[in-house]
Amino acid sequence: MTSSSVYLVTGGAGFIGSHVVERLLAQGHRVRVLDNFSTGSRANLAFAKGNGRLEIIRGDLKSLATVERAVRGVTAVFHQAAMRSVPRSVADPLGANASNVTGTLHVLVAAARQKKKPRVVYASSSSVYGERPDLPKREEQPVAPISPYAASKVAGELYASVWSRLFGVETVGLRYFNVFGPRQDPKSEYAAVIPRFILWGRQGNPLQVHGDGTQSRDFTYIDNVVSVNLLAAAAPAIAVSGKSYNVGCASRTSLLEIIASLARLLGRPLQTKHQPTRVGDVPHTLADISAAKRDMGYEPLVDFAEGLRRTVDYFTGGTR
């Protein structure tokens, strides 16, 4: 990765994408963002205001012409744009397919049409494993999606593998395990659990827990995800191209444990209100990250406890 190159980040105004953009700019790279701003926000890119090395294209992945324009001349694509929510995909499966499958296919087609084909590092998900009870999750385990979102991520992985084999596009899939951190929207109907819990806790509202709270996740702080994206863009093609990798911390935390930790960090008792288990949710996730360590040199930089502390500091402004 050289400073003379241009890197495209789809969904670059979103939670994960904006952190990738920030790291690339900090390293001196030129960055192009493609975002339709349906869930992303220009506020997430406020750190780059006035930075001449950032170009923003407002457009949608569902337009192949727009994607081709965004991909033109880039060294690598960090493909983060997607409809990310399991519940939202259940409510709108056609929208999930259009964004996550057709959108990813457009990125791959556009990359293949370039004279110098960019590597495509794309966001997949731990949800592809479904509700199989065996832990930890290893890449060689069969995928078993139980939601439209998960099915769309499996489809994206399959298309990427095909494009790697047939059209010479280097691709690396990253199966994220429950990413959290600053800039994650706590107010959306489909907000992730940690920022939503922090918001409710600060407001004094009961924390709505789907199920009994014993379900657990391999929660992964955003800095770890940014790090592995850059590693995936630079790793030898012979080792990584056409493959998908788990991205987690190889540890898991239950919702009840998160609530106890937040009560300590916020300095107040937190009330809970239990709701029915959500359709499409899986009970437990835990990543085996040995493949990413072996092929890319990935190591989690921030553990869950430190990541949660940083996230609470961000949302509270240091005032709890």
C-alpha cells in the first residue's frame, strides 16, 4: 500500500467504513468514498473536513455505472457498504438482496473490467455460520444461514470466489464478529446492542434484552477490524485470494455480562426488560482466528474490556 495509490471505501460514511477511511488518510493515502448516505452520515467523516486527499461520491451500489466510476483507477476496494441488520433483512429481504448481493456483484464486475484489477476486501459476517452449536466457528465449517442477511453474505462470498477464479480479481472476505465502537449509531431502529445499551443506560431507561440475556457474542472492537482490513489488502495473493476469514477476538461475552460491565462504567444500576428472542438471531458466536493470524498476521489489538471502556467514553464524552 503506497501513498501514491487511491483506495475506494464503499459505505465510507458508515460506522466501519469511516474508521477505515480515517486510518487510510492518517497513513497518507488518497481515499475515495462511495456512499448513498441512507445510513451513513457526513458527520462520520468530520475528521476529514478540508482534506484534499478525500473524494466523496454520493451514489448507490445498485447502479453499476456509478460503481464503475468509483472503482476506476483504484488500487484496492474496501467494500463495507451493505444492509447490515438481521432484523431489517427479515423485514425487507428484497432490499437486503439488492444491496448485499447485487451491490457486491457490481463491485466485482467493475473491478474485473479495470485494466489493472484492484483487490476487493469485502465485509462478510459471522452470521453465515447460522445456529450450529459447535464452537469456535472455523472457516472450514459448513455455512448455514438462517436469515436473509446471512444468506446474502454467503452469496457475496461465493461470487467473490468465482470472480477470483474466473476473472483474476483478488478477493478477501472478512467474516466480522459483532463489531462495536465509536460512531456506531445508537438511535436506529436496527441499532447494535452495545451503543443502544449505552444510550438507554445514560437515559435511565430499561435495557431491552431479547431472550434471557445469556446469549453471547465474540464482540470485536473497531480498531481490530480496521487493522485486519489493511492487512487483507496487503497480504500475498497466493495466501489469501478467494478466501474468507474470521475476524474476532477469540473470546465471547454474554449480554448479561455487558450489562454488568456497563453498570460499573456508567456508575449506576441498570434496569432490564426482557423481550422475545428475535427471529434470525443465533445463541452464541465465537471466532477461531488462527487462519487470519497465519495468512495475514492478524492479532486483535484491543480486547473487549478496553474496547467497551473506549466506547462508553466516546458516547458519554468522558462524563458519566
